[in-house]
Amino acid sequence: DGFRLPGKRLIVDTIGWLVIGTNRYRHLAYRCLETIRANYNGALASRFVLFTDQPRECPHPWVDTIRVRHEPFPGISLQRYRHFHRNAERLAASTYLFYVDADMEFVDVGDEILGKRVVVTHPAFVNTPAVECPFDRNPHCRAAIPMDHQGPYFQNCFQGGERGEFLRMSSRLARRIRADVRDGVMALWHDESHMNRYMLEHPPTRMLHPGYAFPDWWQGFPYPRRIIGVKKSNQELRAD
């Protein structure tokens, strides 16, 4: 999975795993990173990156930390692409970049996830007509989706792809979100709405099934558990 240039060290393809954990989400983020380390079984090397407001508190020496300011919900989620864009040089060392929500846990993930632009079909809207999906329809929002778009609708808890593609998307969405905020406009589902708009313009090259965003408390969902979402109290975690 690597190659050696004459007189040079071995160059190995790597995945940069990006997790944001500030304030009360920090401990969820630590657990998320632990499960990635334990249950990513692919051939590529891993680099673990935690965006956090308390980098010195991270208990894992194998995690690279990047300091970011905590923002009350939905700010910390909405501004994720700004963090990625601002730290593009630090992230560019990885061949692939994948963002993972702090409240997700890896169960069984390999290199089947790799691709140029990778997304996950939202488990709550599998086979749902696009007109019934929660796309942003506000024409004043830069995340707006035309009514004739046929979907599918993607969840933003896990997404990624090739480094260049991911960083280009992050740069563009950071600008769009900043412009929306300046105009007093908030996308319906924040960063997820903007990502769905971007994927309309730049179709994904790999669409993962909803088992990569499996709500752990669901019963009888007909997909294998690859990445699970753990049950949590949003009200408590987003309290400040």
C-alpha cells in the first residue's frame, strides 16, 4: 500500500479520520476515535485528528489535536467545513479524509469505503420519495435543492473521499455557509443541507448503504451494522 522512491522513505497511503469534540461532546469523541482505531480493518495507515476546545485533555497520545473554539449548537456542526478549510495544510498529509460524528462508533469498516466523493444514504429516508425528504427548499439559502431533484438524501454523520476532493468541498461550503450567515439565512439541516446541495452539483462516486449510519437503538433494520450512532441526550449535550 505504499511505494518507495529512490533514496526516499516509504510513502504510505493514509486515511485521516476527522472528529470534532468540544465541550460535552469531548468524551463521545474519544470513544469514537477508539472504535475507529480498533475496528477499521482496511489496509491503509490511519491518522486520527480531533478538533477540540481542550486539546491538552485528550487522553490518547496517538491522536493529533487541533484547537477550535466551542460554539453552541448548531454552530459547532454548521462550521465544520470552516475548520477543515482553515486547517487544510495540516490535513493534506493524508491520502483520504473522512469526517465522523463524535456520537458514532465503528463496528466493521474496511477499504470498501474508499472513493473520490463518499456519502451515506440517510437511514430514515431509504426509498423515500425525494419530495418527502428534508432537503432545504428555501430559494434564499445557498443549500437550496430544486423540487425536481430525485435524491437520495444523504446523512452527514460520515462522509469523505480523496483529500483534494474533500478539501475543495470544504472550501466551497465554508464560503457558502459564511455568506448565508452574513445574510441571516440558516439552512434547514445546517451542514447536512449544504452537503446535500454540493452532492447534487458533484455527484458522489460511492454511496454507502445506511448500515454506515445505523441508529443503534433501531430493531429489524435490514442492513449490516458497519458504523452505529449511539443514543444520547441531545438536550443535555447541547445545553451550552
